[in-house]
Amino acid sequence: MLFFFLLVNVERKYPVYFELYGEGVDEEPEGVLSIDRKTGTIYANKAVDYEARTRLKLRFEATKSDLSIDTKLGIEITINDINDNPPRFDRDLYEIQVNEVTTQGSHLLSVQAHDRDQRGSPNSTFHYEILSVTPKTSDTEFFISELGAISFKGCLNRDVSEKFTILVEAKDHGDVISLSSSTTVVIHVLDGNNHLPIISGQTGPGKVKENESGKSPLRLHVTDEDSVNSSAWRARYTIDGDSAGNFHIETDPETNDGILTILKPLDFEEGPQREVHIIVENQDPYFHCKVEEKTPSGLWKVDIGETHDHGGAASIKAIIEVEDTNDPPTFKVVVKSAMLEENVPAGTWVERMVAVDPDSIHTRDFVYEIGSDPAGWLTVDPHTGDITTNMVPDRESPHVVDGIYTIVLLAVDDDTPPLTGSATLLIHLGDQNDNPPQLELNHVDICMSDIPTTTNITAFDLDGYPFGGPFKFELLGNVQGKWKLDPTYGLTAGLVKEAGVYAGKHTIDLKISDLQEVSAVYNLSVTVCDCLVTPNCRSKNSSTKAAFGAVGIALASLLLFLILLLMAFFFSCKEEFIFHLDYPCGETLLASNTERPGTDCKMPANIATIQHCKAAVEQSQQDGGQNVFSEKGTRQSLNSGHYRSNSLRIISHPSRNKFDQSRRSLRVPRHKYQFDETGTMGFSSNINYFTNTGTLSFLHKKKPSFMTDAALHTLLQRRLFSLQESDDLLDYEPRVYTEEGDANTPSELETISIPDENPTSFLEMLNDFDPRFKQLVYICKPVKQ
């Protein structure tokens, strides 16, 4: 704080008045300064703090009596500092933890103080000083550096003092007076491992039965002067020299005892006693510190020691007794191999497995037994251990893995309860060529094509090399121009279908031979079909492989089909009059249900059957209903066929039977037919022959003037009857080309018109219809293969 006054003198011949403005007057800090208006004397009215403001900036004005300004001045007043602030510590209390194994000279912590007086002046310069240490010990001395870092000389010993309280002072260097402040530092000494554990005793039976594990025969007790439950007090036990790993020792977390446990069973026959070397140490390494000389400057001379790797640890040799018990028989060789050819007769000797009783005191008798024999091929002599076959072994058995048949043999003693030893015998079975090659699949599919097509045939052999593949494939029987193999050697052969093979199911005799010429002949079923229509040739016969959903759909479709069929039959019976003429009447009709050549066209040499057909028609007219005539003349109900107004339609039914077993349907509208005196049926409208590509129509609006109805139909029949019957009928539905009742639908084949005049040309046309008749010929005439 500073009090002063200042005189401002302005010499004038006239009177002037003084005014003062600025910091300390009418600006902060207000009221510090004032001025005498007449004399110009400036007064300090109150103290000014240097730490708040180091200077004041003022404006001085001198005015005349008329208040006009005469003079203006700027005045700056500097505040001088005094030592009015002592050094201040950042905290009033510092507290840390230090392990007693910390060596002298180590940095413990730093304290820090600040002085608000003018920087760089003596008022703000200070130093640190330790005023006191509680408790004061002979082996520990603390000191502080100019920067406030605290350290010590000598040794820290928690046994002497667990805590040190240090009073630190910071004092400035003021010229007039010296100011200071202090802080307290508390150092807590943590326990280090400066005391070794001492084995104080042991408890427990000190013995264990052989072949027992998990038992604890011994417990060690230790004492330690370090802090309880600290890492310096916690004991750590190790076992030295237990190469077999029979023992394990762990620390009891509550008592710090060592608990010895049998990890692996001991064997009395290897010795009645076991010596166990146990080492005890702490989790922290052992450390000690001792002051040897206190030097006047620098650090003292001390003796510091730290040990690792069991250095300074306590140890003990414990004796564990092993009690003898009955041991199970043991085999001299636990896993043994033997060689044996497959197919050897029963009674063949395989191998001998020998076991012994390891007991030296409690010797027992034992017998041999078969423990595992998956196929039941072997037997063992209960007294000698000789293993022989009681069945013929088969190398291809599923119980043989990679040519090895594995059994387990047991040796069982007569103790109560009996004890058992086991051994494994690996029998390597020699292979023989006792299996011919086999087909992976006995049926294949192949697609129809105008060019040869191929499908693969794969074989396998249960025998191994050299009794297996690659194989030689051969086709037997008359397959020339139909089937061939390419390639014929390997694990897979290619079955080639020639272009002339018809659609349907075929059976091929296939011979397959292995490398040793052992062979077998198989009946290979081949299904040929149009893959564009039926992707799976056996889809109708593969119900066992179909999914449940597909089976359900198929059954629902079949039921719907039956319902529609019954409805169609019901309505057809009301709308049309149908003749169904079985053979021989049907021999006058042409039928085909395939898109390949058929020969269902063989007819009687005479037309006598027309008389029978005439009688059938007349009988039907008399009955006034729908009749069916079989080959024997019996009447049957007709349940299939189509009706087309003003036409005679020739259709076919899907069937794979012979022509004489297939049914033919002839449908004509009532009162649209007539028989002349020769027994020949005449027609007053179109005759339509429906083929697989359309309708071939012979049109005549009136009978030719140059021939009778009988002559006309005789010529037509003679042309059709010249074609031969075919047995090749496929098993899919015929294609539909025109709908029932649609008389205006244009035919896919052109209409052949028969002129009324020029008899010669008409007869020539009947003998040779040229290209227009080829569609019908293709159906009836078979393709030569």
C-alpha cells in the first residue's frame, strides 16, 4: 500500500483552475486520487494494491475563469511493490505411499509454491526447507531440493515406522521483512518382503494308497513377519524333482499353508516311499537394507540385497508312504499289430497277447476275454491269450477301416471286485479278389435325338488295388446299330445310343471286368425318352423318391382328372351316338398315338368284316342308344372317344399293348351312314383321317360317276391295309389337334380333292397319293433300323 501527494504547477498571469480525470479518480479504482482545483496538488486518499494495478493513467486540465481550457496534460503514476505476499503452496497436505524396498535417493514427490509479489524481485524469490520429520529415526533422513523434490537417505523400515510426517516451509527473500508459509507431507511406508517365510510344522497322514489320486497326504504350516495378506506375506510353494508329475501343491488363501495333493496315482511296485522336496518363498522377492556409514554429504553407504529364483527361500523334504493294493493285470504291449488274409477259414491263429500281474505281494490269477470284436470274427484262449478266428473274415466288411480290423482284449483277475487290464490289437487284413465289379446305378436315362447321344455308366469294386479298377466294359447280345460303348475302359464308360433306337425302356446286358479279369454281367435298364417333354424319363415310376408335397399334388391331380373324366362321359352320353368297334371291325380303321412311325394298319384281305359292322350299326339303330361291339360280338358301354358332326373320325388310345389288345373307336353321327347291297358302308360327308400333325381329309360332295361306293372304299382300304402293324406304342398321352365340335378349324394338312371326272387320274391318285399321302404313310409304316 502507498500514500503520496503530487504538485502540478502551471505559471500563468491570470488565475486558472485544475481538474483531474482517469484511473483512480472517476474510473476504477475510484476515489484513490484527488486534486486541489486552485493549487493543483494531487492527493492519495487510500492505499493502492500493486498486485491489482501496477500504474494509473490520468488526464490533467487547467481552465480559465470563463471555463475555457488553457492546458491539457497526461499523467501516469507508477505503483511501487512492497513485500506484502508470502509464498503459498498449492496444497496444504501432500500424502503418498512408498514401499519400504525403495532405495535411497529415489524421488518420492515434489511440492510447489508461488509468490504474488513483483516477479524477479526479492519479494517474490523464496526457497524450500524441511522444518521437521516425525518420527525421527536414525537410519532415515529426508531432504528437499530447490525445486521442491523430496527424497531420503538411508533405509525405509516399516517395522520402525509405518508413516512419516514432514513439515515443509517456503520462505521469500524480502528486503525489509521475509514472509513464509508451510505445508505437510505424509509418507506411508508399505511393507516389503524383508522377512523370509519359516516352515513351522506339518500335518496329515503322510501316506496314500497306490492307484489313488486327488488325496491330500500332507499340509505344511509357515510363519512370516511381513504384513498379513500382503504379497510380501503370501507364501508360494513349489515341488522340486517331481519329473513324473505325481504331486501338486497349492497355497491355502486363508492360512497360508501348503496343501500337497496326489495328482497322478503312485505305484507301490515302484517303491513303498516317495521323497518330496518342497520349497517355500513369498510372492515378492526377498529384500533387505542396512545403513553402514552416514557421510556428511551425498547419500549414505548402505547394504542392499535382493534375491530371486528361490534365493533365501525355506525348503523341506517330506516323505510320503505308498500302501500296496491289488493292481489290474497289464499287457506287455498295449497296442499291437498283426497280419491276416481275408477269407481264411475259421480256426486260423492270428496273434498272442500276453498280460502279467504287476503285484509283488497280492498276486492274482486272471483270464483273457474279448472286450470288443465288432464283427464277431475272433475268439481268445482264456489262459494263453492266443487269438484265433471263429468266422471267415471279410476285408470289405464295414467294420474294417482302411484295411485294419481293430479289437480290444481284456485281462480280468479274480479279485472282488475284479480288476481289468486292456490292450488293442490292430489286424491288417490282406485283400483278395473276391468281389466282381458292380454298377453304381442299374438304370440310366438317355434322350432321344437324330444323332448319337451318350450317357455315363460308372462302376466300383469293393476290392482294393490291384483287384479293382480301372474296368473293362463290354456289351453283350445283338446291339449292332443300336448301342455301343465309348470309352470302354476306366472307372466310367460312355453308353452311346444310335439314332435309330426307339423311345421306351430297353434292357442291355453289360459285362464289367476288373484288372484280374474277374467279371460280372448286369442287366442295365435304359429309358429313352424325349427330354424336352419329360426331363426325367422315370418320373412316373419314381414315387418312392418324390417329396411328400409332390405326391400330394399328384394324388389331387389324379382325383381331379377322374372327376373330369366322369363329367365328360356323362355329357358325351347325352350328346352323341357312338359305336365302339373292337377288332375285327376296328381293322378297317387307322390309329396312331405316337409321333414316330407305327404300323397299326394291317387289315383283313377281304372286306367281309364290313358286313359285321353293318349288322352292328343296324342293331344299334334298333336299340336307339349308344352301343359297343367287341371282337366276339358282345355289347359293351363306350367310355372314351370324340364326336365330330358330319364326319367319321379315326383316333387312337394311349397303350403299349399289341394292336389286337388295343381298343379302336369309331364315332359317326346318327343317320349319317348307309350300307349298299354289297355290304359296303357309304358316307354322305367328309372322311377325316386324324394324324399326329393334323387332319387328312378326302372330300367328295357326291359319288364319282364312274364308280360305285363299294369300289371307292375298296381301293382306299387296299391302300391302307398294305401297311404293316407295329408293336411300338409309347406310354404318353396322344396329341390333340382339333377340338370336339370345332368343324370350322382349319386342318394342318392340305385337303386332297377327288374329282368326279377323269377316272384314270382318279385311280392313279388312289394308288399313289404322292407327297400329300406321306403324312399318313409315316404313321403307319415303321422305320427300318
